[in-house]
Amino acid sequence: MIQGYLRLFVISAALLLLSSGAISARPKACGAEFSFSGLCINFQASNEEDTFDDFCLGIDFYRFINGEIRHPGVRFTYVRDYVLASFSRDDFDARWFAGPGMTAGYVQDRNAGFGTLIGLCGNVGIEFDFRMPVCISLSLMPSLATHIIRKDNSTDLNIYFNGLVDLLSPRLGIKYSF
């Protein structure tokens, strides 16, 4: 178990270094995102008017909430979102966005044990930025990833099925806007 969390830390640090140019960008929002599959702490940084970087460190609840396992999984996601359309009203601004990204973690998948997750993901959604410093978003973030499981001195390489199921699991984000 500890080896899995150590792997996740190393993978997350590598992803963070790869995306370090995005960290120097202007902070946009910080908060949490909730879905049926988990909870994540979210940080967004603006690069330009029509793009922003989305960092998410999350807890994967698969089989945890119903008590089948004792420890949840952990996952890191980085997405470069592009604003596709936007409009303004007196009370709020709204933006449709979508973008590609990458994900890594130590999670449990359907009919499998805990394993290392590495893959690509996508994000599509809408965000409402109110005049007070509150931002609410609704999005979908499916992933196409590999799930690597070590057991009995062998390694199994599978497709991460729960990442495809995330296509049907909307994420509700509540964030503080800078």
C-alpha cells in the first residue's frame, strides 16, 4: 500500500514538473469538485483570455463509500482547457470549455485490486463566474488510461474501466474566484 502512494507521489511530482510553466500563470480559481466517483481539490490558472490550466488532486471513492475497501484511491489530473464560447450577464459570466489532459494515480478499478493509473483524460463543461468571488462549474472528465496491477510476482496491464464510466458521472465544482 505504501509503495503505491510513493509511486503516486513520484508520478505527481513528474507531472507537476512537466506542467510547471502553467503554475507561473495567473491564479484563476481554487476550490473543490464533487462527483459520484470522488472528490478533488482543484486549482485553476489563466494563461490567456481563452485558455486555463486545471490541476486536480482527488480521492477516488470506488468501493470505499459502501465499505468494501478501507482506503480510498488517490489521483492527480492536469488539463489544459480552452474556452469555446462565453457570454456575460449583469450577475455572472459563463464559459463553455473543453480540453485534453493527463492523469495518474493509485486507484482500484472494476473487478481488480489497487493499481497504478496512467493515462489521458478530457474535460468538457460550463462554468459560471458570479460577480462575488464564487465560481460554479459542471463538467465531465472521462479518461482513457492503463491500470497496472502487481500481484503474485506478475504485472497485469489493463484498461482503466472506471475512467470510461466517468463519462456518465458529472462533476460539480464550487470554487473561490481570484
